Amino acid sequence: MFNYEINRKENILEIIVEGEFDTEGAKKLQDDLENYIENNILSVKFDLSKTTAMASSGLRVIYYAKEFIKKDMQVDVVGAQGLVMKVIKMSGMSNFVNVV
Amino acid sequence: MKKTFTAENSQIRIIINEIKLFVENLNCNDELLNIIHIVSDEVLSNIIKYAYKNPYGIIEIECKTDCNNCLSIIFIDLGIPFNPLKFKKEDSELFTIGMNGINIIKEFADNIEYVRQGNANRLIIAFNLSSK
């Protein structure tokens, strides 16, 4: 079951993603993130500690945050483990976002 | 299990849930269910995005096991010919969005076969249940 929560603390967005970060879930989250474009956001943190699986569409949302909410913004990915971390590592995404 | 669906985004979760229902009856662990979820998501979103020029085509799904404890999920579409095996698994040094879906399928499936049969693409994704 996919679910997400977006918390804004001043200029920082924290996004908690639960369950399967798949095509349908990624579309919903990306649509929601469009509200934050050019909205004085300085960094985004994706908390994937409750994410059980991630497809390439989930990777695309993280890329979207990095490139479109604000160009070259700091993006941190925290809590990824197991299958989710494996997908992140094989994607090469850790070369341009901070994976903790 | 053999079912036919329309090739549209709103069907992806429905199709995946049908596949997972079949797999759950095989007493597989959660990790395999998650792997099947993301591999199926990649295959289905590729078909929906690229196979058909006009809405809506169809996707036929067949799930079966054999005596070697192997699960096969067969994805059939009547779209333009597309063999994902022709794409080499890319070096992960560079992040390339488009290739990641195919890389994920290749990384997590135990075997992949593609056949162009008449006007149909048949992609057979196999998982060895003994090793999971």
C-alpha cells in the first residue's frame, strides 16, 4: 500500500514515502510536488525508511525534485534499505543526490 | 491465471494486484512479492507508454509455475515490436532515467525471454522460487 506525507519546515521539504513507490504512487507525489516549484524551497529530504519497493518512476520523482523544484537544489535520501537501496545504487542516482 | 486488460495507466495497480494474488498463494516471502511488484510495474509502464500508437491496446497476463519451482509471468501486447533484451545493461556510473526500468527488470528477474509471435510481443519473466 503506497502512501506519502509532505512536511514543510521553513525552506525544507521532508517527504516520507511508505509502501511501494511505483508508477501510480510516483505520479501522485510528483503532481503534488509541482505545488512547490519556485516556492522558496532550499532542500528536500526523502525519507524512504518505510518504502518497501521502488520502481524507476520513484527514481524519476527524486530526479524531478532535484532538477525542477529548484535547479541544483540539495536533495537527501535517507533510510533506504534492502531492495530500495539496491535500486538506488544500481541507478547511479547516488552520484548526484546525497544518499545517507 | 490468464487475464486480459486494457493498456492504460489506471490498470497498472489492478494488474499487479492480480499477479501478486497468484504469487501469494505460492507462499512466497515479502521480498519476492516486492520484486515482482517493481518488475511488473516496469514492464507494464513500458508497454503502456511505448507499445501502442492509439489508445487503447490490450495487455494479456499469464502466470504459471512449473515442476522446477519456477514462476513465469508472461506479458503479451499487440504493439510495435520491442525486445528489451537488445538493450545492454548500462553502467550505473551515469544516471539515465530511461534505461533504469530495463536495468531493474534485468537485475531482479532470474530469466527473461522475448518472442515476437505474429503481431504480438511475448515477454516471459521467470523467477526461481527455490532461491528466494
